[in-house]
Amino acid sequence: MSSFLEILKQKKCKFIEIFFLFIVAPVVLLLPISIIIKVIYVGLGVVYITLISIFKEKFSKIKTDKKSNKKVVLVIGIRFLIIALLTTLVLYYQNKEQLFNVILNKPDLWLKFSGVYILFSVIPQELIYRTFFVKRYQNLIKNKWLFIFINSVLFSFAHIWFQSFTVLAFSFVGSLLFAHTYLKTKSTWLIILEHSIYGVWLYTVGYGELFMFPV
């Protein structure tokens, strides 16, 4: 009985974590409050996640199936081609002056910011929303597709401070792909690669301003 109560306590604790880390944090970033408060709150969240990852979950390298991962890379490539074609066509009809504007007119800016974006946005997001989130919370929700849906809703919600429905939609669809890839491969590097490809492509094709990228 005591062990059962201990399990319930742990699950309750995890739900509280999700609330403060993945719901309250985006709201704090959205609120018109001091930037210092925002930095402190998010910083404490990152420190907490880091400590839990090291001392509680004891993350270790997961063995992956290299042959299976090669097939996933092919799937990622095909998906990217489809997304690249669709986004190019949509932007062409919406605002063709923006097509490839940055990479053609400011290639140095495009190259530098793409590197900054991958290092300081993509990698932290995937470590938190996929590697940490799956390891820490997957046992709370047994249904794979419901878990992916919840992960995607929370990932999309993390972008609420952009105050753009389009950004939320892009983030939600992207997260569906990233979460599915990670659950299939357990490869952090693959999801970082996939996220980087899509993110840099959106910047390249002309959607950078939407995500507050320098243009």
C-alpha cells in the first residue's frame, strides 16, 4: 500500500512539474512584466530540468537501431521536400517579394543567425521537449498518439508569446513530426537535425519575420 501511495505521489509531482515548466513558463514570457523576472523564472526552470535529468532520471545514452534510423532519415528527407514545396507555393501567392529575401540579399546574416538558431533554440528545445519530456513523462500517458498530441500542444503553447496563430500552427505540426521521430528512434541528434532543417528552411524561404528572425 505504501509503495502504491509513493507511486501516486510521484505522478502527482510530475503533473505539477508539467504545469509549472510547460504551462506557467510560456505565460510568464507572454505577460508584460520585467524581463528580469522572465529570465529568472525560465533560468530556474532550466536548472531544475538539468538537475532532474542528471540526478533523478540519470539520463544515459540510448542504443538505437542504425538501419531503422537510416529509413527515418529518408522519411525526413521526403517530408522536407513536400514541406519545402508547399511553403514556397504558399508564400509565392501570399507575398512573393519575401521569397528567399534574406539568403539572396543578406547571406552573411542568414548564415550567422542560422547557426545561432540551431545552437540556442533548436538544441535546447529538443533536449527539453523531446529527450527530457519523453523520459520523464511518457509513463504518465500510455497511449502513444495521445502522448504525442499533448507534447505537441505544450510545444506549440511554448510559442504563445509570438502572439501569432500561424506560429502556433507551424509549431504544433512540427512537434507532431519531431515527437513521432523521437519515439521511433530515441535519437536526440535526429530530432535536432529534423528541427534544424525545417526551422532554417522557413527562414530561408521567407518566413523569418514571422518568427522574429532578423531580416
